[in-house]
Amino acid sequence: MDNHFFGPIPEELGRCKSLVKMRLMKNTLNGTIPAGIFSLPDVNIIELADNYLSGELPMQMSGAWLETLTLSNNQISGRIPSAIGNLPHLQILHLQMNRFSGKVQEEIFNLPWLAELNIRTNNFGGEIPASISGCSSLTSLDFSQNNFVGEIPRGIGKLKVIELLNFSRNKLTGPIPVEFTYMASLKTLDLSYNNFIGRIPTGGQFLELNASFEGNPHLSSHSSNKVIIAGLTGALLTLLLMLLLIYVLIRVYRKRKNSKIQKCSSWNLTVFQVQLDLNIEDVLQCLNALTHRTLLVGAVLEMSTKGQCQTVMSPSND
């Protein structure tokens, strides 16, 4: 890899039956891939990514032990041959960033060990095959930046170990399958820039997903409801905190007030005890004295009043 190789791949390599691994990525290789390479009996890795390879894939393939096939970032065109189904041990198939077109062959989804399928940035079209649900070994599926139409197959929920699903930048329509909510292994879901309609499902796995739905003008979400709920929750929390603060202040105020009242009551009681430390005889004497003084004042006032009246009524000496 990355050895500055250039030119076409020699046809002789397709007849090298003892070849086990071919790793020639990140060079400047061009031309077509020798057809015999895909049918070598013992080869298990073919990595030719990041070159300038062109042409179409051969119609015949029979690599019984091929596990990894990466042809990404080249200029390969045409359709994926149905012979891809003759690679029973294939686990990784990377065909992204080429010029493939047509429909995705259903034979791909009959491969029992296929874990990673990436056909991003090509010219594939048509509907996503319903047979995709039969490829239960898939952990990563990237169909983004193509021309797929129609709806996502309902059987997508049968992919029990899938972790990444990317259908972004296609022409997919219909509602988002509710099956996504039950796919416990799903971590990343990208459905952006399509024509989905309806509501985004909620709950289940959607609570943990790293999901993207932007670019779907007819797709409605619960985001506005979430904003309202979040706002109400925040307002309610603020109100509760204010009530709690008021309650605490009232308790503190009452405690201080009671403390002052107790202090004042104690002080008044002390003064009362000091000032009124009298027996009953002293109280009676005070009352008798007060009564006597009152009678004397009344008599004096009465005499004074009579004297004034007599003075006013006596005749003048004139």
C-alpha cells in the first residue's frame, strides 16, 4: 500500500493461485482489475482502494475464502454483478466513491457473514431491496448519496446487530419505520436530506440514538413539544425554588419573632415581679389612700365651685 505504484495491475496476478492477500491501496494504479483475481482459491483480502481503477467488475467470481473486498475511491462503473453472491465468506464490502449504477443486487444480502456494506457516493437507484432484512449479520450499512427511491423496507427491524445505518441524501419517501425504536444495537441513524413524511418516532432506541433527520421538509418532529415541555419544566422548577425560598424565609422570620417574644416576655415578667412584689395589705392601703385623696379633691373642687357662684350672685356695692 502507498508505494507509488502506477499503471495497470498485471493480468498474471489473476493466475497466481497461491496468492492470499492483495493490498495495493493508495497508489496510482489504473485500468481494469484482472478478472481472475476474484476467483483465486485462497485469497482472503483484496484491497485496491484509493487508486484510479476503472471499467466494470467481472461477471464471474468464485473466491471461496474472500473475506475483505475494498474498492472504494476509484472510477469503477457499471453494476454490481450477481456473482457477488458466490463469495460465501465475504464480511467487508466497500464500494463507496465510485461510479456504480443500477439496482443493488439482492444476492448481496444472501451472504451469511456480511458485516459491513458501504456503497456511498455512487449512482445506485431503485428501491432498497426487501431482502436486506435477511442479512442479519450486518453491523454497518451506508447507502448515502445515491438515488434510492421508495420507502425503507419494514423488515429493517430484523437487523438485530446493526450499529450504523446511513440512508442520507437519497430520494426516499414514506414514514420512518417505527421498527427503529426496537433496534437495541443501533447507535447511529442518518436519514437526512430525503423526502420522508409523518412524525419522527420517539421512545425506545431513539432516546439513545445519534440521529439526523434534517433536510426532510415534510417530516415533523416532537422538537417543538420538547421545547414547550422543557420550558414548562424550567418554569415549574423556578416556581418551586421560589416557593421553597419563601417558605424558608417565613420559617426563619417566625423563629426570630418567637425568639424575640420569648425574650420580651421574660423581661416583662421580671419587671412585673420587681415592680409588683406586694402583698394584699399593701394593695388595700394604697387603695384606701387613693380613695381618701379622691374624696378630698372632690370636696375642694365642690367648695371652690360654690364660692365662685356666690361671688357672681352677690350685689354690687355700686
